[in-house]
Amino acid sequence: MRSLLLTATLLLLSPALAQAAELTGVPKIREGDQIQIGSTRIRLGGIDAPSTDQLCLNTHGERWTCGVAARDELIKHAGGKSWTCHPRTTDRRGRVVARCEVEGQDIQRWLVANGWALAYTRLTHDYEADEKAAREAKAGMWQGAFIAPWDWRIRNKKTPILGAVKPPENARNILLASASGPVAPSPDCTIKGNVNTSGECIFHTPQSRWYAKIQMKIAKGTRWFCSVEEAEAAGCRETRR
């Protein structure tokens, strides 16, 4: 009887134990706050970084692909190194939400302190002081003007603009736009993604047959990807034609 109770207890606890297990390895860095270790997709908890198609303004008031910059700076700082991630929960997209360390450094703190992400104070105030320091130092996104990542995803004409400098008159039009427009955000991000009539996300490399015919318009749900892995991580499949 005791063994049956023990077995039942272990079965009940096993999902929680699995959830609490550390994830260790050299990750693929998808975005400023999204990585993948092995087959596990991980969302860095407690922060929010701009997606790769978000635009900001630099110190000169010029259009700047800050989402790509945030990802690339994270790659330069911690790419190729072993990470240790401590899972907290799983989000609605099936990603593990975790706190991650690289050589003993809290990587979320590094991102916020260097202006490549904001503290997500709706869930935690752990990185609030780091965000304040980044804002005062005009680091990363704080050098110019931008929209908070969580506001950018549901942006409209009344969305507040943040930053260290007063944005020019045309700033709102630029910041409300997306790098998923007609021009690729960078020479390294030329894979096109679109949604077909069945609602599937399809990606097209420059070698794909219909690549030139895919019109990049935000209203049509298109976006640019920087790699096949990034497109697949977003749930897209390669075109069959």
C-alpha cells in the first residue's frame, strides 16, 4: 500500500520536478529575450526586449532596427557560451519562462542594464534599478526614442514614446511602423515570411521560386527573418514550391 502511495505521489510531482530542472547548454539566440537550448524554447523572464522587427530612433533621430541590435549585442556578449537557466513556468506559446545565468552573471540584468530590454514590472521589480541606470546613462535603446516592447505589440496612435531625447515630429510614424515593411531590416535578414490562405506561416529564402513575388506588407501579416532557424522557431515552415 505504501509503495502504491509513493508511486502515485511521484507521478503527481514529476511534472513539477521536470519543470524545476535546470536547463544547461550553449543556446541559439533568437531574439533579445528568446533563446533555445536543444529543442527547448526559452523566454527570459522578468524582462521584455524589442522583437527583431521593432524599429527605434537613434541619437540622430534616424530609423534604427533596435530589435536586431538587441539580439546581436546579446550574441556578442554571451553567444557561444554555456548558459544555465532556471525554469519558473511555461507561457501560452509553450516556451519555458526562466532566469538564466552566463558564467555566474544574471543575463536578464545585463540586458536591462545595457538598455537592450526593459524591466517587466508587472511581474517583478528585480530589474527596476537597472532600467533606471540604463535610462540615465542613455544606454542601448535609451540613446534615442522607442516604444516599450509590450506597447509596440498592440501599438496605436496614442502609444507613449520613451527615450532620452525629444523625438522629431515624424517620430511616431517611424516608431509605429515595422521592420517587416518592404525593405529588409538588414542585409542578413532577407528571408520572407507570409501567411497563406489556410493561416499557415510560410517562409521563403531568396532561392525560393516565389520569393520575388511575395510583397512585404504588414497588413498582410508578412515579416522578415534572419535565419531558417528563426523562421522555424516562429512556427513557420518552408515553402514547398
